[in-house]
Amino acid sequence: MVKLVFLCRRRPDLTHERYVELLLGGHVPLALRHHPALRRYVVNIVEDTRGPAPPLDSIGELWFDTLADYRERLYDSPAGAASGNCVVPGTALLAYGSALGAACCGRFWA
């Protein structure tokens, strides 16, 4: 399994509450509809941070069977890919802010 982790921050003109509303009510349903190779999707809403942590609003986890599934089969169709285009207002997560992502292969002990 491959997990992609995204650290997400809202646009300066959005409140945290509005960002969460747009994320859960707009972006999540689109992602579930257009990412057929997605095996698990976790959205962690950041309520508080400790110490010198950067200001974040959410942390997303997208799970795929293989890295190839993410790279080659992310979207269900060209229309699905277009729905995630950050220049389409109000549809993609990046329309609400910015994200930094990393691909991880987890090792589990407990």
C-alpha cells in the first residue's frame, strides 16, 4: 500500500470553518467520485497545534494499492481530471488553499 499525505492550508481570505465546510462538502465528494483507484481516504481536520508547528487546516491521507495506481490511474476520465483542476473555482482543494504532499510506504507494528 502507498499512502500520500497532504499538509493543507487554507487561503488567507477563508476562515478555518469555511475551509472545512468547502473541503468536506465540496472536495471530498469530488475526490471519492473521480479517484477509482483510491483505497482509503482520510481527512484529518486540524483543530490545534503544539509548539512551533506550521499553521495547517487539514491533513489528507490518500491510500492506493501501488504508486503506479496514483501516477497512472488517479482519475476516472479526462472529465474527472478536469474537475480537480485548481483553476476551476470552488471545485478543487487547491481552490481553497495550498497543499504539500509526500508519498509514503508505511510499515506497521501495532
